[in-house]
Amino acid sequence: MPWWLLAATPPVVLAISWLRWRARDVAVRRVAAQRALADGNFDRAAALFESLSGDLVPLELARLYALRGDVERATQRADDARRRPPRHIRATFDARLLFVDALVAARRGETLAAFDALARHWSTFETAENSWLAEACLLRGFLAAQLGFGVEIWLGLDDHSRARVRWMAAEWPELRAFLDAHDD
């Protein structure tokens, strides 16, 4: 075996080990951030998402800030994401960006614009994996109720999906009132 191959082996093994550890660490923090969201602990979720890097993290933060009513920070994060759209998960990215934009519009009080954006591009959610479809159904149902339309899109979700997205109302009283009125 050539000497250079023997000399290169330890650094390569160390590099591979570090990359594996880093990937595991990122996955653990991402799961912890998602759990914090589900528990309604937005401060912890924001801190965990801020510590991560990756294609969809700016959209996670934009969603979080919009749900808190911080539309300025939500818009900044969405703009960050727009500047660096991923190519390999573009359909998921497009769906999540649409959701964030509609959520920001809703939090600004632009109910009709938010509803219209979701309705016109609804197929975006249906064709992408991990597109926040249940979240979009909740938002669209909420907006429909605000506009005096039917909320079938929300009521049509299965119980598990509806329960899974209740966390979104943790810091949005109007959304919580909608859920209380339209959920068992």
C-alpha cells in the first residue's frame, strides 16, 4: 500500500466521522424545533431554528414569526429564502413560500389577498411533498370563515391532521377562536 494512502486514511476517517456527527446533530435539533412548535413553545423553536442552516430553515422561521404576528421578521426571512431557492426540493420550497406569504398577508389583515393567493395556487400544496398541506388547510379555512365562506377545506381534514396543527394558534387569538368554533 502506498505511503500517501496510509497517511491520508486518518484525516479522511475523521472528516467522515465529523460529517456524520454534524448531520445527526442537525437532525436532532430540527426534531427538537418541530417538537417545540407542536408544544407551542415558539421561543425555543425560534432559537433552535436560528441555530440551524439549510434550504428550508428561513421558511420555518418566517412561518414562526408570522404566526407570532411579527410580520417584519417573517418577511425578512421569506426574502432571505427567496434569494437562495433550492433546486433539489423546489416544489416543497414553492409550497412553503406560498404558505408563508399568505400567512404574512393574513397577519397584516389582508384577508382577501391571503385567501385569493391560497385558492389560486392550491395545487402547489397538493403536488409537493412536505408542503404544510394541513397548515394551509387551517389557514384557508380560517380565512374563508373571516370572509363568510364555508370552511369545508378545514373540516375535511382527518382528526389527526387537525390536531397536529393546533399549535399554530398558540399566539394568535383569532385563529384559536376559529379552532374552538370549528373543531371538536
